[in-house]
Amino acid sequence: MFDLPTNTALDIRNYNNFRKFLIKEGFYMLQYSIYVKICTNKDSADLEVNKIIKNKPPQGAIRTLILTEKQYSDMNIIIGGSKKEDEKIGIRKLIIFD
């Protein structure tokens, strides 16, 4: 999750470079400024966090959160509108990349 400034041309360039880095590393956008990547184990997740630290922009805030597959699959999606549109992620909707 990140909150980066976009006040100047340099800020925007840093934002775009960081976003491109995340995509190149295999992250995908879950929600605006929230990117996720499935890792096979804790060591793999720690390696990704270290890569983010090495490629962090000069300003702004980045937060990392490591969840287990079970915790991630327990996520609820709540959408404005009718109650029928709300859904639960569930194991079947979990995307796993090799």
C-alpha cells in the first residue's frame, strides 16, 4: 500500500517509476495504490519487501502487510448498491502465480 506525493513533475515521475517497478515485479493492482503479489512462503515475501525498500521513492509512505492464503481468502468485497453485489473472495477466486 502506498501514498506518494504527486504535486510536482518529479513527484509524478517517481510515482510512475515506482508503480512500473511493482508491475515488473509481478504485483497487480487490487485497488488504487494497493498492489498485491502471491508469494510461496515467508522468505519469498521478505525478499519482495527488501526489493521494495531498495526501490522506494524519495518521498511518500509505503506499507507492507504479509497475509497467509487463508487470511487473504477471508477478505470480503463490499460494493455500494444492493446487498447481492457483496461477495467473499473464497479459495476458488484466489489467483496463484507460479
